[in-house]
Amino acid sequence: MNKEHTPSFIKLNSVFTPKIRIFCFPYAGGSSATFVPFARNINADTEFLVIQPPGKGARFKEKPYSDMPSLVEDLYLNIQPLLNIPYMFLGHSLGSRVAFELLRKIDAASLPLPIEFIASGSRGPQVCAIRKPISSLGDKEFAIALQEYGRVNQEIIDNDELLALILPAIKADFKISEEYYYSGTDSFSCPLTVFGGTHDPLVAEHELYSWCDLFENDKKVVIFEGKHFFIEENKEPVINAVKNIIQSKIYK
């Protein structure tokens, strides 16, 4: 179903004349798979695209970016022709921070801002994302540390060949997460929705509200049952929440 849209974005669905376009930003080590259920279950007038940076998916042979400016510059150059219809950003964890930095570049260039910015499973970018850095560990140690996030099983850890294939891009993502920190004073006029999990061990509920300091109005926080990856493990209510936001934009 997926097909390359530009070097940095792939389409998750095919819409002849979309009324709205949603750009999706996965968590560290994540992929388009998180957002495929959204594209399959949300209004036919909505086109879903997901970022496809070097080291991921069809670009897995390319060297991944390990710093935020390089990643965002790549995305910025490729997203400009795609801002020709109303659009939204939807990012989870690291993805929400990447989306925020891309928002900053779009705003600085006086290009159209998203009609909704959805930050999911993340503290605001002015708050450190990862308390315990792991990206500099050796492959085995890094893979074991990833178990704390619930994203790798023992079979993968025991497979040296598979580890060598998948870990460079994941390590690069974590390095970005560990090093990135926003210290500016910008604020944005686009509406903000923040998603969080009731039992997220990485992001406390009160930390979700730090996003609100960076947006001027129309701000809300929505809590779902689940841990850090509630966007996948409890996806139905999250999809419905996104669907409601879209409907409020298209049919208002």
C-alpha cells in the first residue's frame, strides 16, 4: 500500500482530492506501521504521509541523521510543495519534537502553519526528553537497554546480524533525543492538542502541559489509558480523537 511520495515522505493512503493532509512523525526507532491504522480508519478526504528519513524503510541503506538540524532541514526542503492544502502534524515521543522543529522552520519562512499540532507521548521540547542516555552503548548493551522501552525482544538481542542491520538508525534516533533541547522563546498561533498515557513511565501527566507554554491559544491535553506506546496499544480511542479533530476542521 505504501508508496514513495518524496524522498522524505511516503503516502499511507491514496486520496484523489484530499481536503486535509496529515504528516506523521514516529517515535525513536519507530516506523510508518504506527500510523497505518490511522490512514485505514479515518475519513476518505484525509491524506496521511509519514516521514521517511535516511536509515528507515526503503532508505535503510542510507546513513541515518544523528542530529536534529540535519534531519529537519531534509524534511523542510521536501515538505514545502506539500503545504498547498490545510494540514496537521501528528508526532509521538521524539516525533513530536521533530515536528516542532519543522514547525519552527515553516513559521520562520512565513509559510502556512498547520491547522492542528498534535504532540503525543512527549514532554515539551524545552524539557529534557531522556533522563538516562543510552545511544553511546555498544550494540548488545544498547539493545538490552531498549527493553526498558518495551521495543525489543530477546530473539533480536541474540541475533548479531539483525542487530547490525537495525540498530544504527535506532541509535541515531536516540542520540537526537538525548541531545536535542529547545531554549528559544518562540510561540505559535496554531491550535495544539497533547496526547498522553495514564501509566506512561517516561512522561508524567503534568509534564505534558509543558507544551502549552509554546502555543498561544486553543490548547488542550487528552489522556488515554495506557503506557508510553498507548498510540499503538490502545489505538482505537486515539484514532477516534484524531478523527474528531479532523471533522471539526473540515466540517466546521
